[in-house]
Amino acid sequence: MLENIPCLLDLKATCLRERHWRAISEAIGADVRPHKITMGFLEQNGAFAYAPQVAKIVRSAEMEHQLDGLVEDLKRSWTESR
């Protein structure tokens, strides 16, 4: 159980968008959606075996989220300087 916690935390990430859920679903081979995630669902579909792929997708989503924030800060800064 303890070895599955990192994957569970990854799947809880708030930065995941629809495109990320599609990528996770494709990697696992099952339709993974936030409202469908249960331990039983993940175990039944062998999702924990794909933890490294899920982690990679989540890290990408986190970086995209950070970039979105930087772009918004830049836009706000430019707008205020006008």
C-alpha cells in the first residue's frame, strides 16, 4: 500500500486538465477520470504498474501550470504598465 501513495498523490493533482487525463488513460489502458478513481478501480486496471508514466504526465502538467501562471503575471504586468 505504501508504495502506491506517490501514484495516488499524483492522481490527486489539481493541475491535471482534460488532455492530461486522456494521456493517463492512454498510458494505463483504462478510462481514468477524477470521479472514477477508487482504490478498487486502480487495482482492477493495474494502474499502479504505470506509476512512472503517470508521474511523468503529472510533472508535465505541473510545469504547464507554472508556465500559465508566469504568462498571466506577465500579461498583468504589461497591462498595468500601460
